[in-house]
Amino acid sequence: MKTLDEKLAMIEEVISDESFRHSKGLSNEVGYYIFDYEANKELKVRDYVENLREKNIRNQPGYELIIFDVYDIMIDLIEKEGLYEACIEMEENEGLDYLIGAVNDILRIDYDDNYFNEYIEEKTPDNSVVFITGVGKIFPFVRSHGILNKLHLVFDRVPVVLFYPGKYDGQSLILFSEFKDENYYRAFPLIR
């Protein structure tokens, strides 16, 4: 079994491979991948991802590395809509479950054209690789399988890698190695 350092060291080589960026899955769709890691290594992974993005900008290897932090996207939308203070009051007065429902309505999370899908589609150039981060920070508002299931229906231009603070065995997602998510069969482990 590889250590986190060994797995991180392999990412750049994997995503730089031309066949990775143009590979097609069994149903002829662009690949979706998951890079799982222990949640207590989150800061190390964040640093690595940011350093890889900066290296990609400097070296321009023939593809663009695009990073979407879903938590930041959610917070930016709430602030843009002028609802940040209202969300705080809503949680205080109505409880977390009510706030989660309201935020999911704002994001239109149950729809194929939800805010994440539109945002990612609009801001992803051709010939790129998408990294999705922030799934630990956004819990319990949005579950990672929900993001992937909806995105997979509408976005297949470039490979997508979800950075997952938990375990993924090719079928089951277990956030923080504690919370079992619904099964997700469409993604492949980025590093085996």
C-alpha cells in the first residue's frame, strides 16, 4: 500500500499523460477519478494541490489545471446573493437541518443545471484537468456523491478528479472514514 507522499508524487505524472486526458470510459465518457486520503492529512493535500496548480501555470505543460473548491463556490454564491447573515440567523432560529435545505435550494442541488454544474462548465476551458476540492469543508451541506452524480450527467469534456478526505474502494465513499455516502460506481481511483 502506498503512502500519501508516494501517491501525491504520482499525481502530476498521471494527469500529464496524454492518454489520461483523452481516455474514455466504458460508456465513452471522459473519466471521473477520486483521490482519497486520510482526513487528518487535508492541509498537506491542499498544499500539494496549490503547488501543482502554480507549477502548471509556470510550466504550461499543454493542459490547464483548474481547481474548484466547492465550499468556496457555495460561500461565494451565498455572499453574492446577500444571504450570508440570513443563513446565520436561519441556523440559530430554525436549526442546521433547515439551513441545509435552504442552502440546497439556493444551489439548486437536486437539478442537473445546479449551480456547481453551471459554474464548472462555464469556467472550464477545453484541454484541461479539473480538480474538485473542499468536499470535507462543505459537509453536511452537500454530499460528494451528489456533486459527482449530477456533474457526470452534464460534464464530460475533460477529466475530473475529486479530492476526497476519506476512503474510496471503487464503490463506496466514506467521508472522514466515518460517514458512509451512497455508492458511487462511475469513478476510478486516481492512484492505485
